[in-house]
Amino acid sequence: MAFLSGLTVLDLASVGPAARASRILADYGMAVVKVAPVSASSGKQTDPVFHAYGAGRGTRRIRVDLKSEAGKEIIYKLAETVDVVIESYRPGVAARLGVGYEDLKARNPRLVYCSTSGYGQDGPYSQWAGHDIN
């Protein structure tokens, strides 16, 4: 089933529902570019937790430091060519990093941007990190 072939998703998520969504999109033929986190202390890729490996099936991983200007430029260039961005930051974090909806939509107006925070984009628990059991 490759009915989504020809489309590309930029995955800024780590684990949880967003990472699983990218895997499902890859299963349906979408090209998935997974942005792997970089350790602040070593500059090396941070290894994902064990259960994240299954979620990364069918994806291409790249290492980008989102806190650097060079890293943001890489994301901006990718955003110009992808169809979908998926992220799993707490509300406001992607915007503070410079990779929020408005930042990326300015480079690609047709972009579909999916934010999957653990407890919603607003409300009393929206700033809680993590995801409930899902």
C-alpha cells in the first residue's frame, strides 16, 4: 500500500504518538525524514530509547542541532520541500526553537503542520511534558 508515495514528512518528534504516526505514514509510502536530537554536551546523536526503534521503521534519520543557526537553516531548507511536519514538543517550544508553524509556513505555505503534545495545546495541563499511556 503505497498510496502516499510522492509525499514527504519531516519528523521532529522523539517518541510516542507522533513517532508512531510517522511510521504509519512510511508504511503507506510516504518518505519520512526523521530529525534525530543532538546531545548538548557532546554534539553527538542522542540514542533513542529502545521502544523508539520500531517507530522509526522506514524512516531516514538525520542529525540536526535545532538550537544552532546552521541547524535551523537545514530545517528551513527541508521545510521548503516537504508536505508534512510532525512535532511533539510542549506548546510553544517549537516556536522558541524557530521551527514552529509560522516559521515553517513562511517557507512553505502548503505545509501541513501537526503538533502532538502530550496533554493538548492549551488548558491546565498543556505544559506538562510527556504523553499519557496511549
